[in-house]
Amino acid sequence: MQPHIEFSNVTVHYGAKRALNDVTLSVPEKSILGVIGPANSGKTTLLKCINRTIDFINTAKVEGRVTIDGEDVNELRNVYSL
């Protein structure tokens, strides 16, 4: 079964600051995902990678791959430009 949301080796930098480091995560379909952690641990950045609001941050550089239902979010950016 294909995961609903999948992160493969995702690293995010805001300028020189690294917010996520080599995150690999699979979220099965029809599951609930809770993201918890201390301040500045990357929770919001992780969610921004899913909903594409990371695109609005000029200093953000995303490496790796995020897929939703098997579709690469980077490819979706090209189809649904902001």
C-alpha cells in the first residue's frame, strides 16, 4: 500500500539555519499524524513542506522529496503555480 504522505531525505534550510535534517517519514492513508516537539524543532517547517506554504519563504531551500498520494510536491508546484 502506497503511503498518503511521504518524506524522503528532506532537509530544509532558512539561509544558514537548518530547520530539518534528512527526514524520512511515511504517513499511511486514513491515519492521524501528530507533530510534537520543543520550540524551534521543525514542526511548522514539516507542515509547511506538506501544504506548500514553504514556497512563500524566499530564504527556504528544500532538498529531498515530499509526495502526496505518490505525486511529488515539487511537480505539483509547477502545475499549480502560486
